Amino acid sequence: MAELLTDDQIDQAIRDHLPLWKFADNGLVRSVKRETFLDGIRLVATVAQLAESMNHHPDIDIRYTTITFRVSSHDAGGITEDDLVLARHIDTAAG
């Protein structure tokens, strides 16, 4: 099992590398707005492929043109390095 990050490590990662994310409810959360519903679905499909290749899957909420991603390591009970990596991949996919 991956090692949990401390609150200080999470805060620093958000400050230094993930400024569009927030730490809430024991996970990293980011919402992305797309021009159209289908643009949002395409983003979800891209993130799904990335997540599958990592075997590390985010929670995804689709609300018309707003997609909200939540990453955490459920088996570890919080945020691990895997979550930071996935969040950075999501940032790249979201542009």
C-alpha cells in the first residue's frame, strides 16, 4: 500500500504544482468547464484512459459542461503520491 502524504506535503504540492486543485473531504478536487457537453465527455474519456493505464481511478462528476475530478487513494485512506501524479495528468489533459 502506498504511503499517505501529510497535510503539509499536500499543501506544498498544491502550492507548487497543483494550483487549480483544492484539498477537501480527504481528496484533491478540481472542476473543469468545457465549451460543450461533448467536449466534457471527451475530456472524461481521455482521463479515463490515463487512469486505466495507471490503475488509479478518480471519482468523476459530470454536470452538463462542468466536470469535477476527485482523486484519493481509497485503499490507503487519503492522498498518496499516486494522487499527485494523476492530478498532474488530469491538468495536462484539461489544458
